[in-house]
Amino acid sequence: MVEQVNIAILGASGYTGAELVRLLTHHPKARIGAITADRKAGESYGAVYPHLAGLDLPPLTTIDALNWDDFDVIFCG
């Protein structure tokens, strides 16, 4: 049985992406391995969405920096 699913969220700085981040951080089988926002790459997610600061999330990155094979599921926000 799968312990956790490694997830990437593309466009995580938009409303839909932020909702995905918020929902998936509370899911016991989800591990957010990458969140992208090309114009905000390098920033922490909490800098973009202060109400989500403190969550254990990777920094925002560009889509081009992803290794697609690293992820079990990829969401487009």
C-alpha cells in the first residue's frame, strides 16, 4: 500500500493552486514535493500566502526546473 503520494502543483500562486495546497497539506497520504509559480520562483509559499505560512512546503520554483519523473501526481492550478 502507498504510504504517501508525491505531488507537484503547477501554478500554485493562483487561487486554485492555493486551495490545492491548503487541502493537500492536511491529507495524510499527500506529500507536496514541488509547487511552481514562474514569476515568484525562489520565494517561500508563506511570502505569497501569509495565511499558509508555517506549512512544511518547498520554495516556489519554475516549471522548467521540475523532473517530471519524480512525481506520482501533477495538478495544474
